[in-house]
Amino acid sequence: MNNFIYETPTKVYFGKDEELKVGKLVAEFKPKKVLIHYGGKSAKESGLLDRVKKCLLYENISFVELGGVVANPELKLVREGIKLCIDEGVDFVLAVGGGSVIDSAKDIANGAANPDMDVWDFSLRKCEPVKTLNKGAILTLSAAGSEMSNSCVITNTETGEKRGYGSSLNRMNFAIENPELTYTVNAYQTACGAVDIAMHTIERYFCPGEDTYLTDAIAEAVIKSVMKAGKDCIANPTDYAARANMMWASSIAHNGLTQCGREIQLVVHQFEHEVSGMYPKVAHGAGLAALWCSWARYVYDANINRWLQYAKNVWNLDIDFEHPQKTIEQAIDKQEQYYASIGMPTNLKVLGVKKEDLEKLALGCSRNNSRTLIGYKPLDYEDILKIYEMAYE
Amino acid sequence: MNNFIYETPTKVYFGKDEELKVGKLVAEFKPKKVLIHYGGKSAKESGLLDRVKKCLLYENISFVELGGVVANPELKLVREGIKLCIDEGVDFVLAVGGGSVIDSAKDIANGAANPDMDVWDFSLRKCEPVKTLNKGAILTLSAAGSEMSNSCVITNTETGEKRGYGSSLNRMNFAIENPELTYTVNAYQTACGAVDIAMHTIERYFCPGEDTYLTDAIAEAVIKSVMKAGKDCIANPTDYAARANMMWASSIAHNGLTQCGREIQLVVHQFEHEVSGMYPKVAHGAGLAALWCSWARYVYDANINRWLQYAKNVWNLDIDFEHPQKTIEQAIDKQEQYYASIGMPTNLKVLGVKKEDLEKLALGCSRNNSRTLIGYKPLDYEDILKIYEMAYE
């Protein structure tokens, strides 16, 4: 087991009506002014935004608003948010939305608190924020896990780059998670969320590391639970138990718990960020589903035992010790079938990716052939290109 | 799933040599003076205490010391520690030891920060601390989970009462967990630790709650992992993987993760606190092992399905649907056999408990017949007495 640091300072208020606490929770930070940051019309139409504002007004907290965050949140809106915060003296950012809104809020809080640095440099890992603003989230989508994570992923539409960075400063001070707020998430987005959550866990599970059987067992618990929850949410969008388990899985999968003792890089996420960076209409979860099985088939022979553990503990398969590859391929097939069963793509072509872009994707993912992705089988440019090609159709 | 608040602010530094960071970690709090709090000779003889002091001196941090914490930490030493902190202007408490030392440190930090309140009143839940001192822990025993928990259990030897209280202020700012520091823990204490960790999880698992399948699966992961780790630690005390998984399980089992969405009371712990409160030589884990199976046999019929889930998912038993009780009793037998296999008692008599004290224990546990313990089968004085009697031999 590798040494690790475990840090999950975000205080989670989970359950029905918890968003009504937002005024009091924000008031604890004695903010001068709050930025309410949100996405499109759903937060408005559902009445959630109005309820949030009422809660703040009740506590005499003044605020400004910035909506318009899109899936794959964009640098240009982040810059607008930073300017707004500085001009208005905002010292608390409240995200009302899913992972895109929360990531955008994190980047705004970091940018506004470090006006001498360029916020895109954080994403390029040229420098790190040294301060941030206080921030909280009201979660409306179970997927990215940004509500408890230390990561922040932003897209620069000018360059087509989608880049993530980790920082302790990216942790929300609090997250409010009311599963009922996700009742209106449609089947496709729900499925994308289930994939994202599963993949946060599965990708960590296949990162290098030994003797982490507690972490492994927790990861297996999360993977199986989110697959059940995802399916149940799609079958019945107002199934509270399913929405609740899925929402909590979203936070657990990406807060650090499922990586303790392992060396971490979310490899398939790296592949996917190139895809949705270049094709912003591709939903992140769909991109992951389209890529994962090809990645899995390409890498599994580098650690047969690890993949057999997955086959046995996640898919309950009997191991064929004479032909362990068969068992593993069966498990990968099952994961692929699961993704298909919830309406997710299992190749890139159906997502509209063009064959002639695969090399460009591989160059982006390998940072122009300058980095190798970690794993039991490390992946350089050639490997990455092969996997994109395998995933194409 | 019930609403819940999840709060785990303790930053954990886990792995080999992590204790060498203690100077820097304490220095971040800019303390005027530190109290180093510890137990008996082992921290001294192992050289750990010297290393800790060197790390503090290197950062020019001045400190005072207070050793002498015993298993079932005592109020009188807490009072001594509070006086020392106030007299010396201590504003940071560093616990070097296991759960007893950490609990004692928590109570000292709360007492010293609230000099107008009587510290024992916190345990009696007559009042709550409103402030605390900053505090950290270097863990040397995998058991109580106090390093990440919000709980604090203190024994008043004058009255024979052992009482716990929960508070956000009881959370350590940081915990350093180096599994190698537990290599010298003997087989009996290791077994006691494994029981305590398992029981923190199992007791939460059988608290009332529905639709918490993610929490359940995580709990099952912890239970199975700690049982394996405990056995492996006893077989080979310097098995790093086993010590590491056990140490991490200790923190996970009691930091709140395994209770999310469920109504919580650690019922068997309530039974046990009476026993080791009256018989201070009884190790907490041993007391839990002696009590659990009788409690289990007494209560399981109140929720057959829950116990079948435990039988299936923890013990991998095939369910006998015609005679589900048989499957459940088989599972309880297996848990009992596990405890016996690691050298734990499965009744109170072998622990030296006297038969004539059972009524007194039941009166204590029911607070003189004034409280009912929660659970699928709530337990009043009569029930509690019956369970003590069943557990007697």
C-alpha cells in the first residue's frame, strides 16, 4: 500500500429539503457578497434558484448572479465570473448545479482570489492557486463528484483544450445534496452520470497499487451500487432510494476514498477529455462509455490477477483458471452490456467523432507525444492511438 | 435513506515514516505551546516519543508532556491535563497513542478551551463544549477509530461510569497513521482492535434504516477486510499490508462513512461500556466480543431480511428460505467462531464478570431503567438484563 494523504473537508448536508439550510450555511462564512453561479434554465424553471435567493435574503446576504454554464464549462465564462467577483467584492461563490457549474465556480473562486495569476495557467499546471474564496454547492446532478473532489476541469474553446487540475483549494466548504433535485434529470443524462461515477471508481481500481484490499472492496461496493442505482433511476426517475444512492455514490467515488494507497491517474478520463474538448456536444459520461471497453481490452493482459479480481467481485463470475483471459473478456463484455443497457454508446463513431480526428485526439492525449499515461500497462502515443482506433467502431 | 450530515475534516497522513512530518504539521497551527499526551512506557521505549520531540524542537515549538493514559482513559488524568494546559498556556494538544490517549486528548482540549464548564458534564451530556484547542494524533493502535471520529469516551473511576459523547469539536485536525508503529502491538490487543473495528461497523449496519445499499456495501467491505487484516496481523505482526489495511479500517469504521443514511446508536458498545466501566481491566474489544453474539441472537428476529443480507454478503452463506433463522444462526456462529479464532472471549464469565453484577450492569446500561436502546428491536431494561444473562456463559 502506497503512502497517501486523505482529505475530505467538505461538509455534506444530505437529504430532502436540505437546500433550505443554504442561507444559514452561507451566513456562517460572514460573506460581504455572494456570487450565485448556475447553468441554464432548469435551475430557474424548477424554482430552485428562487428558493436559494429567498434563503440568502432571509439572512440579509447580498448577492450577484452569473448563469450560463454549459456542459464542459468554458474558460470564457470563468473569466467573466472572476471579473464580476473582483468588481463586486464577492468573497463567497455558491454553485447551484452539477459538476460543470461546480467546476466553473471553483475556477472562478481560485481566479478571483489570485488576481495576479492567469486562471488558465492553473489548468495548464503552469502554476497553482495559493488562495481561494469560500464556496459551497447545491448539487442538482449526480455524476462528476465535483461537490467533494479536489479537481476542476475547464474547457478552453479557443484552443479546443479540456484540462483538469487538482488542488486542496478546490474542495467545497459545503455541499448540499438533495436527491429530489435530480428527479428531473432525463434518462440520458442519468446514464451519463452513472457511467461517470462508475468510471471514477473503476479507473482508480485499475491504477497501480498492491495490498489495498480495503480500498478495493470499497471500490467494488461503489461500482456495484451505482450500477444498480443508475438502472433504477432510469426505470423510475422519482425513486428516492435510487436517486439517493446514486447521489452519494457520486461524492464517494471522487472524494479520494476509492484511491487510498494506490497511484492515481484517471486514464480513460484523459482519453475522454480530448474527445469532448474537440466535440463539446459529447457528454462526458457518454464519451467514457464509448472508450472504456477498448481501453480495457487493450490493457488487461498487463495484470491478469487484478482483472480476475474485478471479474469475480464486481461481476460474480467463476474464474476459468485455464483460460483466465476468457473470464476477463466476459467481465468486460458485461460492463459494455451494462453501458448499452442504459443507453450509452460503446464506440466513438456513434458520438459523431470523425475517423480523421483520431490522430489529433491521440496527439492531444499524449501532449504531442510527450507524456505516457500510467497504469499496469503504461500508454504512450502509439498505444493511445490504437485505443482510439479500437474505440472508433 | 435518512437525511444525514457527513463531516470528516481530519486530514490523514498515512504510511511509512509519516510521523516525521509532525513538526511541520503542528507548526502550521502556530501554537504557543503544545501538550504531548501519551500512555505508558511503549511510546517511550519504542523511541517514538523522542522522535516526536525532536520534530517539534526542529520547528522551535515548545511543549509540555503528560503521560500515564490507561486503557479506559480516566477523568482524573483529564482534569490534570486541563490544569496543565491552562497553567502553561497550551493551545495545541498532540496525542501519541491509541484511542484511549486520543480520547483523553480530546477531553483535555475541550476542557481547557471551556474553563467555565465542568468537563465531566460533557460526558454526562449536561452541556456541550463550544470551543476546543487544535489537536492532532499520531496513532499507535488500530482499534477505536478515535483518530477520525467525533466521539470521546471517558471513565470516571469514582463513580464507575464510562460515558461517551459526540461533538464536531472532537475531530482531530490531523491524524498521522504509520502502520509500522503497530508492529509491536501484541496478539491480544490486535484481536481486541479487530473486534472494535468490526463492531463499529456491524453495530451501525444493524441500526434502523432502509435503502442504504451503498452504505451497506461499504460496511460489508470494511467488516470483511478487517477480519482478514486482523487474522493476518496476528499470524505475522510485521505484515505491512495487514497492519495498513487494519489501520485504515480503524479510521473508516468510525469516521461516519458506515452510517450514512441510518439512525445510529452503537448498542453493543453501550452494553460494553458498563462492563469495562465496572471492570476497568476488561479490554473494550474483548468485552464487545463477549457480548455481541448474545445480543445478535436476542434481536435478529426483529428484522430477518437484514440479518439474511449480513449472512449472505458478509459470510457468503446460501440462504435457506424455508428456515431463514437457520441461516442467520449460522452467520452469528461464524462471527462467534471468528472471534474465538483470534483469541477473543465469547462470554462475560471468562472476563471475570460476576453473575451478581449483571443487574447492576443492566441498570447502568438502561440508565436506571430510564432509556431504551434503539434498533430493529428496541431494548429496555428487561431486554438488556436478558442479554447480559445470555452473555454470561
